[in-house]
Amino acid sequence: MYRNTFDHLCSMLDEIGGLKATKHMLVDEQVAMCLNILAHHAKNRVIQWNFGRSGSTISKYFHIVLKAIICLNRVLYKSPTPVPEDSTDQRWKWFKNCLGALDGTHVKVRVDPNEQTRFRNRKGDVTINVLGVCSQDAQFVYVLSGWEGSAADSRVLKSAMSRPRGFKVPAGQYYLVDAGYSNAQGFLAPFRGQRYHLNEWREGRHPTNPRECFNMRHSAARNVIERCFGMLKNRWAILRTPSFYNVRTHNVIVIACCLLHNLIRRENAHDPLDDEIENLVPEPVEEPAEDDPTISTIESSETWTLFRENLAAEMFNDFRRGR
């Protein structure tokens, strides 16, 4: 994190998050200790050595700063805007009214042995399943952390939408999702049984039918959420290995890291991690057997199926004209 971003963060935590200096420690030292733990997954004794503070003091201020970061959610979560009709962005111009993309990612945690079965994912790791929703410019719009690793991504999404202040999709708009979710109003999924991931379109391969063309362009745009998760875990080491904190605290850590990710994306004209993650290849997906109007259910419909088919045909016709 650059110095000017750090200074801005400290100012926001003071003015909005309620983080105040004490007679024992200034705000910038409190924040610096917390960021060290998040970025390097540093143990308490390492922070003791680096900052000359006691273990209890470090633990106390780590939790205080975490709480203050969460208070920034209203200003740091991105308010998504739909892709406009006149978009010239090669990745997004086909997806008019699209708000971004969403997916789940797994974060390793430590739990009691008698709880590990619930938290064990299909790879055998003990994790929490985190739902991340991002805008076209790779900023988080919504994050839900806490579901056990054994929970399917689609189940986590339904949980997010069922909450009073949960995830909402305005009527007439939508997010791109992978094949692990249903193709339903508000959630545009790829065609199953067709080539999809970006690495399948390298080495001069071209789509041979409308559905392949749709999948190729869908994958290029939806990759933004994979990049989001990639940058998040590359920047915050505490999300790459099981932390020393309980699941409840780790859920707060996940949200805090996502909010800090957004701040860095806004403050820095060029994020060096962006280039490293640009061509990230996602893992294969297991296909599963307010006042304004919003989408409240995830159910396939004939109208939405026809929308996808028509969009695929339009894409393929344009592709053939351009060859």
C-alpha cells in the first residue's frame, strides 16, 4: 500500500470508522500493525518484535482496527453501474445492463475437529465459502463470508438474496455467473457442454457455433471476478492459509480485506497486481444437478433462456462478419 493510500485510510478510519489515537498509540501505528498482520499473516510475536508492543496490546488494537474498517463499508463498497448501450469496451459491450460478475471462493480456516466435516470442501480442505460480487472494474459490490466450505455456491447465493439487507439485483439488470449457477433472471450463465474457459480459446481457436461464441465472450468478461479473488489473495496473505483466529473473526477479516482491496483500486491508477492476475485460469466448475423492484428468486425462465439464445446468435453473426 502506497503512503498516500495509507494516509487516506487512516483519515477515513478516524473520521468515519471512529478510530482514535490513545495516550499509548497513534492511529497510524494501530493501522500499520493491523495491515502487517493482514498482508503478511504475521504472528503476534513477530509484530511484538517489529513494533515493540506487548502481545495483548497488539491483539486489542488489531480487533479495534478491524471493526473500524468494517464501518467503512458504506463508502468503500462499489455501487455498480450497468454496461451502457454505447459501450465500446471489448469485454463488456455485448452485455448491456450487466452490473458485473459473481462467484464463490474458498478461504482456509481452523475449526474444532468435531466441526471439520461441515467445513470440508470437495477438495478436502477445511474452508469457508465466500460469495464475492464485483463490478466491471474489479471492485467488490457485495461480499458474504461465513458459509461452511461444504456449501454449494448456489446455496450461498440464495442465502445472500434472502437476507433483509442482503444482495439485491435491480430488475432488468444482471450479473455474469459460471456454470455452477442456474441461468436465471438476473444471472447470466454460460451454455453447459460447450468450450468455455479462456485457455480453451488460445492458440488460434475460434468458436464454431453461436453457443461457443457466447461462452468465449462470457468467459472473457466474467474473468473479472477471478482476477478480483486473485488480487485479493495475492495481496493479503492471511487469506491464503488458515489463520490463528476463529471463524467468526476470520469472516470479519475477509470483509475487511475486500474493503481495503476497493480502496487500493480507487487510489492507485495502476494496480501492479492487475497485470500478474490478468490471464488467471479459473478451476473447472462442478455443474450442479427495498422499494425499487429487485429480483428475489433464482429460477430459470423461458424468457431468460430466449434472451441468452438471441444474444448468442447476435454475437456469432458479428463474429463471422468480422473474419
